[in-house]
Amino acid sequence: MSRSATPLQKSLVDVDSEFCKGCSLCVVSCPQRNLKLSESFNRLGFHPAEFHYHGEKGDCTACGICYWVCPDFAIAEVRRVRR
Amino acid sequence: MSRSATPLQKSLVDVDSEFCKGCSLCVVSCPQRNLKLSESFNRLGFHPAEFHYHGEKGDCTACGICYWVCPDFAIAEVRRVRR
Amino acid sequence: MTVVQGAPAAEYEVKLGRLSTLTGRPTHYCAGCEHGILTRLVANAIEELGLRERTVLVDSVGCSVFAHDYINTDAVQAPHGRAPAVMSGIKRVRPDLMVFAVQGDGDAVSIGLLELLYAANRAEPITIFLVNNAIYGMTGGQMAPTTPEGMVTTTTPQGRDVAETGRPLDATKLLAGLDGPSYVKRVVLPIAPMGSTDLYSARGPLEGAKSVLNAFKVQMRGGFSFVEFVSTCSINWKMSVLESKRFATETLAKLFPPGLYKDKLGVEKG
Amino acid sequence: MTVVQGAPAAEYEVKLGRLSTLTGRPTHYCAGCEHGILTRLVANAIEELGLRERTVLVDSVGCSVFAHDYINTDAVQAPHGRAPAVMSGIKRVRPDLMVFAVQGDGDAVSIGLLELLYAANRAEPITIFLVNNAIYGMTGGQMAPTTPEGMVTTTTPQGRDVAETGRPLDATKLLAGLDGPSYVKRVVLPIAPMGSTDLYSARGPLEGAKSVLNAFKVQMRGGFSFVEFVSTCSINWKMSVLESKRFATETLAKLFPPGLYKDKLGVEKG
Amino acid sequence: MMDGRDFMKGNEALAIGALKAGLNAYFAYPITPSSEVPETLAREFKSPEYPEFRMFLQAASELEAISMVIGAASTGAKVMTATSGPGFSLKQEGMSYAAAMELPFLVADVNRAGPGLGNLGPEQSDYLQATRGGGHGGYRNIVLAPNSVQEMAAFPGLGFSLAFKYRNPVVILADAFLGQLKEDIVFPKIAPERFPTPWAASGARGAERHVLASLHLDFEDQSRHAEHLARKYEEVESAEQRSDSYMASDADVVLVAYGVVARLCRRAVKELRERRVRAGLFRPVTLSPFPSNDLKALVDKGVKKFVVVELNAGQMILDVRLALEGRGQIESVHKMGGLLPAASDVVRRVEALSK
Amino acid sequence: MMDGRDFMKGNEALAIGALKAGLNAYFAYPITPSSEVPETLAREFKSPEYPEFRMFLQAASELEAISMVIGAASTGAKVMTATSGPGFSLKQEGMSYAAAMELPFLVADVNRAGPGLGNLGPEQSDYLQATRGGGHGGYRNIVLAPNSVQEMAAFPGLGFSLAFKYRNPVVILADAFLGQLKEDIVFPKIAPERFPTPWAASGARGAERHVLASLHLDFEDQSRHAEHLARKYEEVESAEQRSDSYMASDADVVLVAYGVVARLCRRAVKELRERRVRAGLFRPVTLSPFPSNDLKALVDKGVKKFVVVELNAGQMILDVRLALEGRGQIESVHKMGGLLPAASDVVRRVEALSK
Amino acid sequence: MKVEVITAGQGGQGVLELANYIAYFEIMKGRHAAYTPSYGPESRGGKVKCYVVASDEQIDSPIVEEPDVLIVMNALSMDFVPMLKAGGTLIFNSSLVEQGPRRTDIKVRRVPATALAASLKELGPPGGGDTSIAANSVMFGAFLAVAGEPLAGQTEAVREVLAHFFTERKAAYIMLNSRAVETGYAFVTDHPEETSAPRELLA
Amino acid sequence: MKVEVITAGQGGQGVLELANYIAYFEIMKGRHAAYTPSYGPESRGGKVKCYVVASDEQIDSPIVEEPDVLIVMNALSMDFVPMLKAGGTLIFNSSLVEQGPRRTDIKVRRVPATALAASLKELGPPGGGDTSIAANSVMFGAFLAVAGEPLAGQTEAVREVLAHFFTERKAAYIMLNSRAVETGYAFVTDHPEETSAPRELLA
Ligand SMILES: Cc1ncc(C[n+]2csc(CCOP(=O)(O)OP(=O)(O)O)c2C)c(N)n1
Ligand SMILES: Cc1ncc(C[n+]2csc(CCOP(=O)(O)OP(=O)(O)O)c2C)c(N)n1
Ligand code: SF4
Ligand code: SF4
Ligand code: SF4
Ligand code: SF4
Ligand code: SF4
Ligand code: SF4
Ligand SMILES: [Mg+2]
Ligand SMILES: [Mg+2]
């Protein structure tokens, strides 16, 4: 289970890394580039995606794209801080 | 076998009456009305068509319509006098 | 043999006569049925093209299953609906043969729809004649996929309810929508009552004769050809022969409009 | 359960989260496969419509045969190609149920084409999602009826020769040509490379989500709904995952153009 | 009729019998000589007399039909289909799936003469196909063989009981003769049996969900399932053998026949008895399970000669041989192609044998 | 390989074997675990090495495939199709037509675990379906059971010989294990056999025309045809039984097994002999006709105990029982679901039995 | 007591219906009956042949190998005469069959059924039409007479039999057919040709 | 003489190929060999297990119940160790398997196959790439060493084996893999750990 979020960010994505097959769909689809494939392997032998709040192009907006494109339910939750 | 043609008519139609099922398609399609269903029965129990050179509307023209519409190959031949 | 009374045969020439492509056996078809008419058209075209000795008829299952009793060529029987696949099998190993089938609407448009569509889509050089009488003739008048709305059949005793059973399927339209076929045509085959006169028009059979010939020509030129013949089944429609002609040419022909739907090779232009 | 470091769960609200319509089991699908994406879309729509407890999934045979392992509803397995008929059987005795299937292109457009066309023509109130990956995925990459010309598959090692095997069949077009269906749509499901940037567009999955929801709504309103998803099979196409997305969205999408082919009930208008 | 009797064809009786047994749905593709089944049902569809008969649908093919049956049966509904040989062959894949998914339903096969298209006369040539599983994977059908219009009417009820009890397809194996035969019959006035279907897939509704699938990728899973099915078939084998005997217990020669042939043989037995030949008749009512126990019991009682009469080249005779395992002489009388043996022929054969 | 040997899968060998036997055409719908057959043939299609291989076509379904086979076989061509259980079930109607029309061709069934979808492991659960005619109307297939990659390569040739000799479909019944197994094999260098086909429908060409139909509306016609087929099957029965034995003639216990199971049993026999148990092996090579004569001969030689080992709940054992008719004790060892029995299990069972 | 009947003729002559009338009549009398139609290709033209077996007991075989009564409607079907049981009765349609049987061990009734039916023109469809199709009902009457059924008091039963088969649109023909039955009955009673079937045959 | 081998690992590790190399090598030496892949669902990820039986005689059973040699590529596949014949040899990929076997009645060879393969980077695809996929060839080499095959003079044979499987586009990898075979062979020869398999096993 990947837990790479910094506390109290506006929005967060939980990657269930044991479900991840490292297909990189989330990585290439995230408009902010908040996701990267990890260097390490998961139990299935894949490099799972890791969430970073500060993406290459900006902060996670909880847009949900990664959630919708992930074929393996590995993007388990997209959360937003309560207003 | 119906042989109702008068000798040396311009054209003739031979009805193979044992093939005829009396469906009357030739009767109602012949433009000259040269064909009629016989009063008698054939071996199959049908009233076979009979050819008459002088039809209700004129003489047989060897147009072949009866030949083409007959479902039972009972219009065996359409003949014309040799010129 | 017929002898014309007093008219020596020598004085006449046969304009239209017996065909060696017919076996000469009387048919099992009911009186007035288009299956019989088509048999003659087919035999005539085969003879005209000189193809009798390299033709294989594929029997479909329906009233046309008897076709080989009348058409005097080699013949192979297909399981119900599978004639297009059997034909494909023959043609794939013997492209020199002329292969054709007469299928019923149940055979071709119900159980055998997949085989029909696939053979057409593969552009198999074969010829299929569809006798669409809007009913299962041979088995005693059950609903066919082509049965018009409201028609009473033995399995739709209250008339066909399209909300339950779907609308009549149009095979010609489906085939015309595919790239494969070269020749797709629909002909209303029965003789047709002509307005006020009590004469019936033979346009259907005459158009049919031409279409059969063209269909074979298309196959000879390597194309897939298909002609649907809107037909009758007076026995199972529970109509007189002439009533059935009226129904087919007036009502069915509206549901299944005749026409040349596809003619890639331009055979109709001659 | 995931715990966000230092961020008490209470301070966050879940915008998108776990679905009770998913079993929570990891999938057998290959990495990056649209079968997986579609599974989430379907589960999401069922949950959104509150239909989980009256839904029956019909498993087709193909990679989607595993669907019941992931989608947490009642399920019945159909023989290869027969899902539309099995669904019809269910729906005819239990019109209160929501019945859907995910079919592959081999399942639906090859062996099961007749069942698909007939169920559509009868306007069965069922929903079919077609995953068109242009190949037989589950069985290791044989030619499908949707395989584009020239594509190498294990049964077309020289590339598909359409002169021998026919042109790719377009199920969406065939269905749109029938009266029965209420909703016929084609969506290019994979994420798509966007011109010069190295970002991929998620329009496919998002459009997919909407289409799945609409398809179910159509069924709820008594209509037959069908959505074809142009998809990938990187494993059997022998491409990397991202190469396969490019091929699907650029090449396949031309052969199978996306669009709303039919929307009798106007669900897309809202 | 005033005395509560009806006069109808076997096929019609099968249809009405199914309705009286609470039939919910019928899906089939027409084929002679079974067509009166759908035709009768089409007439009764939506009749207030059979409110449980919710669906009659003519399918586009036998494949579509059996798949619709699978779908409807999955929900726990009482479903039937009827066909004849060529159509039954097409249904074999579906039958295999259904057996694997343990779905209860009825299939009537009104056996015509075959193989191939054959003709529309009666035969019993689908015996092995029906009893041994014409489909792949080694499942078994339960097979009932009516021999009268009365039984054509009664066996749908019996069939549903067995189908739901064992969660297995039941085949009613009739033939063209029985289908067309008309006799006077009585429909007993009993309410349709109800069967609990806790396994049905018809929406989870708060309860556990049900998955009806025949896929078991794991070898151990599939093996367990196959063993479970095998045990079930053994249970059926030991509990459900049914047969009829007529003058068999003191017989020297016993005719073995089912269906309409058994009636012809019953007549032959009477004639033989008149000629002082101690003949008897053994009629399997279930063809699968084959009533081996009752047949063996006859051997135990001293019967030594058996004449198997059937409308095929020798199919049931294999089950007779399996049951007897060498104990007793077995002769075969058969006829095919739509023809029936004459009772007098049977009499002659038995007389010859008993000399 | 330098020494003329090849190393390939059973499925590949079947394909190449068919090509070397002069295959003209192949029509099939892919199904695991038979897919290497079409895949191999697709690769060789249009290769100059096999000029007689004129047609490879992937059909849209098994129904289309078997119908194409019927068409091509009608012209006298050498045709094959391959499939597995579910697909074989779908082909049963076509098989029945083909048997009725007396068409020669090959069908390979690479048996997977069933019923239904089952899984992709090996089973022998299509035994009765293949040997007893899974289709309607009481025809018979000729069924060959290879047990090695070498036989997978050789049996298409044998199959065509039998098919054309008797004008009957021949089934090569393999299983998932044999299909996937790779072994070293040798293709003998012999020219493909040619078969006269005076009956073929391929254009009359001055000669008498040929009608290949299974329709015989007249009962007497159909009866004659059915009797003709029955006589043919009897002829096959008496002339074509094939089997292999291994250490069987002096054995106390004989294992009966076919296909890959026979190889496992051969190993078990060796182990048993090492343990001084006089075990032997009887392997049916033709499953239909079943080699009853050779099996009976073993009883005549004094073998009293038989252990039938098969990958199903007990199918071939019926043929063994029919052959022995009570003479000898018969035990069954079986495994299903893709699993194979361990040779050691077999050894244990036989040891227990021989005590 | 058991009686076995074969009716034979050509498609369209109402041979099946005739057999049905007989079977249904027997059932109405409280007996068991089995009726077997011609199955097979003959049903589309050609010969048609039906079996009827009626009995007080459950019927063993519905197949008739040696009929007690054979009713023949057309010339071709005289082929079945050899099947007739010695001492049995042949009733044939003398309107269409010229040549009587050769056998001398049977009783024979010539009934000009087609002609008798055709003579009932006034009961035909309005506008006048061929009533010869009621020839089968004439034969039903003839059968009843041969079987020694007293027609008096049975008119109602006969009508009920007909009503069972002539339903809906066809109900209009009940009158014609019941008159045809009477005609056939009367004809046989009035022409005690050769010898009549013994009473006990159907009793 | 007969040798029975099981190769086991995870999809993508080249377990099937490894077994193929062994079988083909045996055949090239003029012996008979039978190779059985994992069939079934495992083929898509999960455990993969292959049998190889090689023998001078015709092979009875291709099924391996008690292998003489077991080659394990990943941790999960150590599950197969109980199958190994007493006295047999286990070769395992110590790069991915931390925990050795518990059994003491077998010979054991730890070969860091993945690491050894990865170290052959210079032979990888141009632009650098992971060569750890050649771990199976390393194991092939290890097997040859364990089996007592003299590698000297066999390089050609090994190359032929590889050439049989690496065709067309894949031919580029022959070099990498034959070096990997040598590496595996050398590793085993250099690390005579525990005890080595007896020569006669494969002779
Ligand atoms: C597999 C199978 N199913 C059903 C049948 C029965 N059957 C024979 S012909 C036919 C349909 C006939 O209708 P159609 O094809 O329209 O031909 P028609 O007789 O009307 O010309 C059917 C259902 C069969 N012979 N085989
Ligand atoms: C009757 C039958 N024939 C063939 C098969 C083998 N089979 C299983 S899935 C499949 C096709 C898979 O392709 P597709 O439907 O496109 O699904 P995908 O896996 O690509 O999603 C085939 C041919 C089968 N299971 N049953
Ligand atoms: S929610 Fe949107 S922004 Fe955040 S990681 Fe996912 S795709 Fe990127
Ligand atoms: S899309 Fe899902 S499976 Fe693919 S890399 Fe991202 S989290 Fe992993
Ligand atoms: S040939 Fe023409 S004119 Fe002459 S009879 Fe025939 S239809 Fe009439
Ligand atoms: S069309 Fe032919 S069958 Fe019909 S009446 Fe005329 S001749 Fe006779
Ligand atoms: S049943 Fe119908 S289609 Fe068949 S021959 Fe008679 S009229 Fe023609
Ligand atoms: S085989 Fe193809 S379709 Fe199937 S899961 Fe893998 S990528 Fe998806
Ligand atoms: Mg029709
Ligand atoms: Mg696909």
C-alpha cells in the first residue's frame, strides 16, 4: 500500500499497490503528472504506481482521471480535504 | 397429355397434363387466354390446363409466358411453325 | 412425348422446351408454388450458360430440400441453414465449379443468418437464391423471421406480435450493407394481379429469369451473388393460390421492396 | 485499508472510492487492458443506479469470462457467443432484473453474431458491451472478424488477407441498421496519445463511463442498449501497452469510428 | 369430454401436461415431428387457464433456444424446449453447459429417423445421444421414455420433479409415432409442484449472490466439481430407476422395449401367451438411469432369454448387456428408417428362440 | 535436426502429419487447447513444401467450420478440422449429416476438462461422445487415440486411409496433455496416399451425376440406408480393431488405458514388475471400433483382473465391461478436472488388487 | 372387445378426419381409442393411411397390422386390401374405385361415398360448391352401420363428434356432415350387399 | 538411463524455454526427450511448471512425479521442493529466493541466476536494457554443470540449441544467452556447494 501523500494536502490519491500491474496508464494520463512508477517491485512482480501530491505539472486536483483509467482498481480512492 | 392444337397453327403449346397441378397460373397469365383448366381430372386428381390456339383474347403468340410461370414443368414446349 | 395432332413435328421449331438440366420428375411442391417456378428458371440459366456438368447444387433444408430431385446436376446436402458454409467449402477447394443454393427464409434468415452473412462478407464466389415466403413452408407454417406483423401462423395464432418477436428481418438489406457481395437483388417472383383486368402479370417470373442468369454470370466472374425472391406459400398462408399472389405482390412487396440493391460488376447493364 | 500518513481520515472526504459492486479481487487481465477499465465503469454505473441487488451479469466466453470474479452481482455463464440469448431467456421470465453482458468481438461478432442480431432485433431490454480488441484475446491472438486488413495474428501470420477472409465486420453498423435497438454507440475506450505532448487523454474512459450509465438507463426504460468499446490487446498485438493505445486510437478508431449511432430515447441529451 | 377425458396427440399432451405442471416458459425452434408442441403452447399462451405460463418465444435456432432455456432456468423458472434429432444435436453444447451449471429444465426429443436429415418417421436412434451425453465432458441427462399419450401428458410433471430435485436437465425421449398418436387421456387434477430454488441467479436482494458458471480454471476445483457431478449421477442411478413389467416374473423369454415399441411388444406377449410361450415384457421407463436392478432381478428369478426390440441398430441393447454381464442370452430385433417391426415378427422371433 | 528427427508439440505434429498425408484443406474455429493446429497450418499455408494444401480458412464458428468441411469433403478432397469439447459438441449435427452422407474427413478433438466451459487441462471425457455418436440418428465415428507426439503425427495418415476406405468421418481423440506435449519424432518419408473418389460431387462432366444427401423420405429407402450404414459399422468393427499390449500375456492384472494415460500406466507396469507384481497394459488404439477381440483374447489367456484407468468418471470401462461380459474382475481408477493420476497411485491400486 | 380399423385414401379426401371421427365416437361411448395418422411424406399428397384401435381395455398396440375393418377412399388405396383380417369388412368408395377386391374371405361394402356426398349440394357453402369433400362423413356413417351401431338415438353423439372437429369457421359444415353420416348409414342399411359385418365386431 | 527434471518459476521468467533447452539438448545428443509445459490458467501469470524427461529409450511417461533435478526460479516455486527425489538436486535462483530448502536428503545448488544475467548488460539490447531475462539461460548452464556435461566442446551444441529457439528478430539474443549459459556453468563449477549431482545422473 503506497502512502506518499503529505498531510493535509487539498486532495489525495491512494494507490493500492498490490493491485497495480504497473501499466502506467495513470502515469501518462494524469494532467498534473502526480503519478510515477516505483523503482521497487510489488508481490506480483510489477513496479507499482506511486502518488506524489506535487506532480511534474502541478498539484493533484482530485480530477479522478487516474481512478477512471486504472484497469486494476489500484487507484483505490481519490480524496479531497473537507471544506 | 393434352393435344388440343389445330394443325399448322402459327404457334403451339404442349401441356404435359400429368405434371399439371391445376394451379391456374398459366391460365390467368396468358395474355391471349389460350389456356383453361379442364373439367376432367388427371391421375394426381387435379384439373389440368388445356391449350386452345384461339384464346379468349386472340391466338397464341408463343410469347412463352405460360412456360415461365408454370411451376410444374407442365408447359412442356412452346413451338412455332417453321418459316 | 407430346404429339401435336395432325401437325408433324418437323413443321414446328421448339422455341421453349424441355431442359436436360431438369430430371423430368414431377415436383413435391404444392400447386402454384414459386419453388417450382424458380426450379425452371435455374435450370434454364444453367443450360443457357452451358454449366450443367460443372455445377453443384447445395440443398438447403426447407421445401427446397427436394431441389436435387428436379435439377439434374451434382448435389450436396447442407444441414439446415448451413448451405452458404457448405458452398464455401466446395468452392474453396474447387473454384472451377459453379455452386448455388436455393434457401428458404427460415433457412437463410433465421437459423442460417450467420453463415449467410459470413459467406457474403467473404465474397465467396457462390450464388444464393432466397425464396422468401414469409413462413416456414416445409414444416407446416410456423412464423419465419420475415413474417409480416399481424400474420397468423401456427406459432403466432393471434398474428405476429412484433413487440414480442421483433420486426421482419430484411436479408437483402443486410447483405447490401456489406462490402463482400457483388450482386444483390430482390425480385417479387409471383405473377401479379393487374388492377382492374383479371389478367395477371408475369413480370415477376420474367424478371426472375433474368436475375438468375445474371447471378450465375456474377459467380462466373468471381463475385458473390444473391437474389431474394418474394414468394408465396398458399397452403400455409391458408389462401387460395391466386389470393396468395395478391398478398405477396401487394402486401409483402411493400415490406420487401424489389430492386437492384447492388451490382458491382454491372451485369444488369449487360 | 489505506492510511494517509499523518492525515486523519476524518479530514478528507472520499470523492471516488471503493465500490461494493466490485468483489475486491485482483483481475486476471493483462496490464493496461480495457477489460479492466470497463469493469470499473460498469460497477460504478450499477452502484450509481442502485441496481446491484437486481442485476444479473451474463458471462460471455473470452477474457470477459472472468467478469463475475470482479463484479459482485449474480451471474450466469453463457456458452461462447450465446450471451444475448441467455440474457433474453432471463429477461423474458424476469423483466424486473437488470441484465447485461460484456462480450468480446470474437464472441459477439463471430460465433455469436446471430444471437446478437436477433436479440437486438427483438428489442430485448438488455445491455451489451462489446470489447472490440480486433483479436481473440483469451485464446492467444487468433484473427477476429474485426481484425484490420494486414494485421498479423497467429492464424494470419502474413497479415490478414481480406480477399480470403473478408473485410472487418462492423457490429455497431449492423445493429444501427435494425429497428430494434434503442441505443447504439461506439466509444474508443483506451487513453489516447495527444499530438506532441507526452500526455494521454482520458476522454475514452470518461466517455465510456457516461455511455455505460446511459446504456443501463435505456434498459431501465425498456430498450435494448449496445455500446461497442474499441479496445486494445497489447499482449496479443505484441505491442507495449502504450503502443497499443496509439494503434487503437489512431488506426482502429478509423476503421471503427466512434459515435452515437442510435439513441431512440434521447438519453444522451440528458 | 363429459367423463373428464381428453383426446389428443402425444405432442399436444406433452404441451398441456407441461402447462398443468406449472410451465413458466418455452423456447424452441420448430422441427417436425415435434411441431405440435410449440403450436399447442402458442395457442395457450396468455390463456387465463395457465397464468404461470409467462413466456412463449420461438427462437431463431436451436442454439438460441437452448441458450434462452439456460437463461430462464438460471432464475429458477420451470422451462421446457422440444425438438427432434438434428435440433437435439445442435443443443448438445448447451446441454453440457446446463449439466455443468446444474440447471433444471426439460428437453423433449421427438425422435425421427436419422442420421442427417433422414425422414419424419419414428426411430429410437437418439438413445445413446440422450442417455450418454451427446455433448462433451461426460455429464449425464436423466432420460424418461413415455409410451402412451397419457405418459406424454404425465412426464413433464415427473420430469420437473426430477430436474429440480437433482438440478439436472431431464430429457423426455419420445418418437415421431408417439408425437402423432392420439389417445384418450385423463389429466389428474393436481396443483403444480413448487420447488425451492435457493441457488437461482435472480438478483442478490440482500442475500448472498449466486454465480452459475461452468468455468473452474483451477484443476482441483474442476476435479471437485466433476466428482460432485459423478456422485450426483450415482445417486440418481441408485434412486431413480423406473421400469414396468408385464408377465415377466414367470417368463422364459422377456422382451425388452421402451416407448411405442413396448406397446407393440405387449401385444406380442399376449399373443405368445396364447400360443403357450411363456413370454414377458420389461419396459424401461427411465432410460437414464437404466433400470438395471429390476432387469437383474428378473435374471435372479430365472429368466434366461431376452429379446431387445428397438428402432435403431442396437443401442439400448448395450445397457441390457451391461446390466446382465453375461448372465442370459440376449437377442436383438430392430427396425429403422421410420418402419416398425410387426408384432407378428416379434412373435415369430420369440417362438424360434424359445424352442 | 541432423538425424531427421523433429522436436514439436503434439498439436503441431498433428498439423504437419496431416500435411504430409496430403491434406487439401483445413477449416476450423480456434479453441484452446487445440489452437496450435490451425496456427501451425496457417504458417504452412502456401508454403511450396505442401502444394496440395490448397485451403486454410478460419471459420466464424464450429458450425460454419464443420459445414465447410462437409462441402469440401463432398468433392473428394482431404479435409480436416480440429477442436475441443465445446466445439466438438457444436459439430455433432454436422457429424451426423456427414456420417449419413458417408463423407470421409478428419476431426481432431483435443479433449479438455468439462462439461461446460470447464478448464484447459486434459481429460478423456469426450470418449462416449466420440465413440457413440454425440449426434442424432445412431451413426458411428471411427475413433483413433494417439498416445505420443509420434502418433499425433502418424494418425492423420492412418485416419485418411480409414476415412476414405469406409467413407466415414474419423475422429482423432487426443487431449490437452498430448496437444501440448513436445517430443522428438520422425516423419517417415512416404508420399501421401491417393484415394479414388468416384462418388464425389464435383460436376457431372459427362458421367452420371452424384447426389450426396441424407434425406430419404420413403421409410423403406431410409431403412435400407440405415441397414447399409449398420453393416458398414459391423465391417469396421470386425476389420479395424487396433490395440497395443505390453507385458499383458502373462499378466495377473492388466491395466487398460489409452492416450497419455497409457504411457503413465506403462511406467506403472514397469514399477509393478520390479515389485514382482505380474502387471500388464492393454492400450486401445482404436476406441471405435473398440478392440474387444484382443481384450477377450487376454481373458482367454488367463488374465482375470483389469484396472481401467481413464480421465473421466468411467466411460471406456463400459466398453471393457461389454467386451468381457462378466468374465473377469474390473476396477476403475480415474481422475478428472485436468489432473492426472500419479503412476504411484496406480501402482498402489494394482498392488492392493493383486493381493 | 377390440376393433381395429384402417382408413386409407389420398391427401385431401379427409381420411385422417374419418379415422378421428371413429376414434372419438368410440371414446364418447366410454371406450379407449388410439388413432395414428399417416406420418411422413405422404402427408403432402399421395397415399394417406390411418390406424384406429378401440377397446374396452387399455390399448396395447396402437399399430394395426390386420384390421377388422378397412375403409378405402380411392383406387390406389385398394393396395391395402391384403392387410385385412380374414372375415373382416372392406368398405370402399365405389364412386372412385371401379375394381372390387379379389379376396373372397372378406365382407365387402361398396359405398359411392363421393357421389352420395356430392348429392348433398343444398347443404354446401352458399353460392353452391362441391360437397363431395363430405365423402368421409358418408363413410363414417357406413362404418357405424357396418359396426351395427343403431343410429337412432345416436344422432346427438354423431353431432357431438362432428362438433369436436368442426370448430370456429368450420362449424358451418356440421350440418352437411351430419347429413352425410346419415346418408352413409342409410345406404349401407338399404344395401345389405354381400354380407354385413357381424354385430359382435364392435359390441 | 533416464533423467527427469522439473523447472518452475513465474510467468515471464523463461521457465518453459529453460525446459525446452534441456529437452532439445538431450535430443541433440541422440536421446529421446519429452517436454510438458504448464498448461492451464497459470500460463497467464502465476506459477509455471514444466516437465522434462530424457532417456536413451522410448519414454514411457512424460509426467514427472519425482524429479531428479528441480530448477526453481522464484520463491513461490520452492513449493515444489517436496516433490524432488531423495538424493536429487535442487538448483534455485538465489537472487530471488532467500530461504533455502528444509530438506536434507537432497543436493542443493544456489545460483544467483537473475543477478548473473543482469551482470551481462553489455550484451543486452542497444541503448542498454535489462538482461536479467537471461536468468533462464544461466540456469541452463547450471543444469549442464550439475549434470556433469563437459562444456568444453559443447559450446557449439549449446549455440545450436539456442539458435533453434531464437529465430528471426530474436536471433539477436543468441550471444547474450550463450554467454549466460557459460556464466551459469562456470558459477556451478566454481562453487561446489553442498554436494554436486553425481555424474551418472545424466550420463
Ligand atoms: C436443425 C434443424 N432444425 C429445424 C429443422 C426443421 N425445419 C426444416 S425446414 C425448416 C424451415 C423451413 O422454412 P424455410 O426455410 O422458410 O423454407 P420453406 O419451406 O418456407 O421454403 C425447419 C424449421 C431442421 N430440419 N433442422
Ligand atoms: C464453442 C467454443 N468455441 C471456441 C472457444 C474458444 N474461445 C474461447 S474465447 C474465444 C474468443 C475470444 O475472443 P473475443 O471474444 O474477442 O474475446 P477477448 O478475449 O478478445 O476479449 C474463443 C475462440 C470456446 N470456448 N467455445
Ligand atoms: S486525481 Fe487527477 S490530478 Fe490527481 S493524481 Fe489522479 S489524475 Fe492526477
Ligand atoms: S493505472 Fe492502475 S495498474 Fe496501471 S500503473 Fe496506474 S495504478 Fe497501476
Ligand atoms: S405462349 Fe403466350 S400466348 Fe401462347 S399460350 Fe402461352 S402465354 Fe398464351
Ligand atoms: S401453370 Fe402449369 S401447373 Fe399450373 S395450371 Fe398451368 S400448366 Fe398446370
Ligand atoms: S409448403 Fe409452401 S413453400 Fe412449400 S411447396 Fe407448398 S406452397 Fe411452396
Ligand atoms: S489477452 Fe488481451 S484482451 Fe485479454 S486481458 Fe490480456 S490484453 Fe486484455
Ligand atoms: Mg419459407
Ligand atoms: Mg477480442
